[in-house]
Amino acid sequence: MLPVPNLDDRLFEEIVGDARKMIPKLFPQWTDENAHDPGITMMELFSWLAEMQQYYLNRVTRKNELKFLKLLGVQLRPAACARTDVTFDRIGSHLRLPPGMKLEANDLTFETEEGLWLLPARIERVLVQTDADAYDFTSANGNGKVTYFAFGAEARKGNRLLVGFDQELPSGRPFALTVRLYEGYPIPMGPLTEEHGDVCHPSARVVWSYFGEAGWQEIEPLQDETAHLSRSGRITFTLPAAMRETTVHPATDLPRYWLRCTVEQAGYELPPKVEVIELNTISAVHRDTQSETFSFDSEGTAEQTFTVEHALAFFEEVEVQVRAGEDGTWRSWAFDAEREAEAAVTKIRCLETPPAGADTVRVIAFTGEFAADRWIGRSNGLPKQRFLLPFQQVLPETMLLQVGVRDPFTGEQLWEDWTCVEDFDRSEAEDRHFLYLPETGEIVFGDNEAGLIPESDEEPNLRLIRLALGGGVRGNVQKGLIRAVEADDAPYATLGVHNRDHAYGGAERETLEEAKARIRRDLKQSHRAVADADFERIAKRTPGLRVARAKAIPHYRVGMREGSPAADNVVTVVAVPYNEEKKPLPSPGFLQTVQEYVDRHRLLTTEVEVVPPVYVAVTVQASVVVDPARQAQARAQIQEALHRCLDPLNDEDHSTGWAFGQPVYRADVYSVIHGLPGVEYIQDLRLEASGPGSYVDASGDVRLPLHGLVYSGEHRIEWILLDSRS
């Protein structure tokens, strides 16, 4: 064990001595250092206070620091589970994959997060049709090194992406296409969270259709995580009718079954660039669920049947409980289980009539190995009992424990639910709470003052009914390491599976030092828009968008003069998206998304308007005298320097550029040209401006509106060789 640092290692005399040594350096005019001097008295007083502070700081333990963090609303984060997409192959026929299916990655276990219909179909063709021509990107799809534009480099209205399959996709059953777009742009996309996942308004709109009996027929996706192909994600469909074969391009090609995506409304800031479109792909997480519970409402009628859709219930063991009364206890219940192979679900039929009510029936599904390991011991009725779990890498947030209690009249064993908590600080005497200590792997119960003591019994009466293992950096496996399905039953055992990308997001349980560093960062992070910089910072992290630049202009509304009384409570935010055009313009959907996100963080009395920038083309006309030996180099460098200077996004990470509303002075342009190699001097220089609200003043400088940005026009440079000057 590492020694605890001793902070109380300086005595009063040492502190006073060190302070007195600093007097000549800091205050050379202070010459009387005797004890009668009031300054020396104050120095000794503060030295005594410093010694006392060291004494008390030295007694701050880890437990104290955790309590201080809790007062700030901070708790140590549990271990995080890595996740990645996995793709299945070697599919013989239509097969339902239940959620929670276990996958092997060397000695680690991953689980699918949702159910999926696996289809034997394969993607055989990927075509892009534009006004000019049709292009075949089949070989580029999933190549790993080559990307392609889904709708061409300009993504105009009417351009199409077509995906051809070797066999018909089923009608009436949901299936999903996974689209992964290129993400290696210098401006990252604002992170999507569950809270803001639906805030994004697509910049462009697409329409999906399939070729059926009546030709091309539109189909509405059940779910579109890509927001009309603006980001990577899954698109889920259910075909209403059967598909039909057809030939698209070229005319001599074999007929295939096609899905088509058409740009209905153009407006992408960045035309979607595809890395791969995949079928039979789903998300998997580094987790090994040992036991899980599923709750159902009961109608109070006989022969009720409940459907459980999970791999644990389908492949492993199940148990049924019903509520025994108002005190929250549960009673074991007789049931019959029938597993339906086609839908991969388990039908649970109660053999006796359960009581009516919400969440009155519970199905517990668990692995065969866990059947014995879930029993953790017997309560002896004493306070502060501890039980060591035989598991590693426990995810505390998944734990649910039951304590067996005896019915005082029948002697039947009933079950009480106990909840895992961080500590007993808010636990009262009757609360069924317990702690899990990750450091030791122990479960700790209360003392009837902070947390209830479990009722004693002569037989084991403590068991876990919900538990999952996982988390940590080991889950961040490399691509291709998820290779097999953990199943002995056909046809699941013969399935092939692989992860095209490495897993990400796995992290160890947060340490105390990491938590303290995190809260320091969070305290510096603005979550409320008050100052101009707050509005700009919040706008740039809008979820789902690449906002390259944002400028907040207080007391200003477009169309009004600066400082107008009508705009006293108005803040105009100018948002510039990242794209590769000379004039990066946001779409209406882009502006609406930024508007709604900033509105969530503004003060109640502040009115926010999010607007696009006004672009002004600045053209330079100049006569430049150059050295004949460097003529070609100077010509190229002058044009490049002017374009770089007059650029909305001109730095390495494309997050800054010409300042909003800043005039373009002739002197600035003059210095840009004159400082280049090969330029002797500038004989003449004039500026021209073209854009709303801009003008050239009497000094020849270009003036811009407050929300204006410049971009390079077609510069006209006259080259004069040094030897031929007049």
C-alpha cells in the first residue's frame, strides 16, 4: 500500500522563517524586522493560521473527499462498456436474432443490444445516378480505403442512390440498412445525446422507394438514425408488398431487387460521403448478462400468456414471480414456457391466475451457471453484514438483489427487492438498500439505522436476480476480433460475425483524482448562455452539426442599426457550417437546429436569433512589380495569399477566419502582397466589394455589416517585370 502523504510537515517556526527571508526581495523598504514591529506580528499570526490549515488538511481522508464531491453533485463514474457494430454472414434463411445474443471476442463477451431479422440477401450493386450519368460504386462500398458520394459531389435535387440485392427482401418484416459516412473532417460533429437526439432538423430531405409490382413505390422508414443521410446510423424499413426484379444500369446488367434513395430537397452542408452500406448489422456492447428481469401487467384472468424477447429467456432458464401484496414482496409462481423458434421469443403461460395490476408479473431469465452462483449467502440478522461475490467486473447499476422472508402464517418463503445505492447517507431504517464495494467485490448491508438489516433465516435467503458483468478498457477490442456466436443450437451456431471497426467507449471505473479533475473542467464549462463567448461556445457544440464558426452580436437584430432600443434584449448569433465551398452557407434546418439548442441555454428574458452570415466578395485590382527571376513563383503565391487572407475558414482546423464585420483595409492587403518573395513593390492597388450592406469608403477600404464575412473574388493582378518598368 502506498504511504499516505503527510501535509502537516512544516512547523510554525519554519513558516515564519521562510516568510522573513522574502521581506528583502518583496519589500526592500521594510527594514525593521524586530518582534515589536506590527508587520512581524501579522506575519506570525498568518503563519499560525497556515499551520492550522495544514493540520486540518492532513486529516481529510478519501471518504471526506467523496462526501465533498457528493455535495457538488458528483459521484465516481462506474466502468463504461465498449460498443461497436457487428455484421452477420453465413445466413441460410430468414432468422430472428433476439436481443442479448452473446458473441465471442477472444476471452471477452459482447451482447447485441436489440433484436434483428437476419436476411440471406447480399448487396450486389451500389449505383449513384446524377443528371450527367450513372456510376457504379460496388467495389468502393466497404473497401475500407475508398469513399464515394451518395448523391454525387453536389447532391442536387433528383440525384439518387440505388442499392441492389441478389434476392428479394421480405415484406411485412422489419429490416435495417446500416450506413456509415466519412467522419474525418477537421470540424467534429457535435456529440449526440439521448436528451438532444431528436433536436436535429435535417439540412436536406430524401425519399426512399423500392421496385415492386407497380414500379417504384415510396416507403417511409420506421426509424432513421441518419437524419436523411446527414450522419452515420441505421435505417429501418418494412416493405408493404413484394419486390420485383428490374435492370437499372447498364441495360445489359442482370435484373436485381432494388432500394432507391432520392434527394427530394437539396441543402446538405457536406454532401454525404459513404464508407459502407451494410445489411445484417447491429450494435453490440461489451457485457455479459448473467440474469435479467422482465415485468408485465396482469389482467387478472386465467391462462394469461406473456412474451419475452431476449436471448437469456430463449436459450437459458426462466423463473416467474408475482406480487404477493402491498408490502412489495414477491411469490414464486407456477408456469409453462414455450419457445417459438421462428420469432426467437419465449411464451410464458401462468398455470394459476395471477393478481391484476401493473407490473404484477415478473419473469427472471438467467444462465445455467448463474443458477448456483446467484445465491450469495444467509443473513444472520446482525448489522453491517458483508458477503463476497464470486464475480469480477460487476456493473453495479445492473444489480437487483432479493432477500427471502418467511410468511408468518404459512411459513412460505416470499421475496423482497433490495436496491444497490452509492452509500447509506440518505438511507433510513426501513430502506431496503445495500452497497457494492468494487474495490473488494463485497456486498454490505445496513444496521437498522442507515439501511435495513436483512431478515435472518436458517437457509440461504440472499440471491441476485439481475446482474451483468463487463466494462473497462479491455472491451475496446480491435476490428475483426468478434468472431463467433456463443450458441450451441442450430442455426445460430453456424452464423458468422465480425466487427468492421474497433470497439470504443470502454473505460475503467473513475478514480477519485479523475473525478476531481473532471469537476474542475466542468466548473469552467459554461452551461448557460450569458456572455457573448457563452453563446458562441454553446452554438459550436450543437448536437449533430459541424458548426465551424459562431459569432454573438448583442443588442443587434438584422435590419436594425446597432444599439437600437428595439434590440436591447436581442442577441444575434451568426452560425457558419463547415463545408468545402468558398461561401459556407447553412440550410434552414441547420439554423433551426442551432436556434433550438441555443434557446435551451439562454436566459429567460433574452431573445436569440440565429442567422446565416452575409458574404461579401472582395476583388483586388493591383499592379505589382516583380523580379523576373521569380515571376512564376510570385504569381502563384500572390493569388494563394489573397485567397487565404480573404477566406471565411482559413486556418488549419477551419474554425476561424476573417473576423465578422471587420473592414478590409487597403493597407492590410498591401502588406499581404508586399511581404511575398519576388515582389519588389506595388504600383497601384484598389479594392472592389459585392454583397448586401457592403461598400467601399472614401479611403478605398471595404466596409461590412456586423454579420458579414468576406471571400475572394476573381482578383485581377497586372504583372510588371522589374527590368521593363518605366
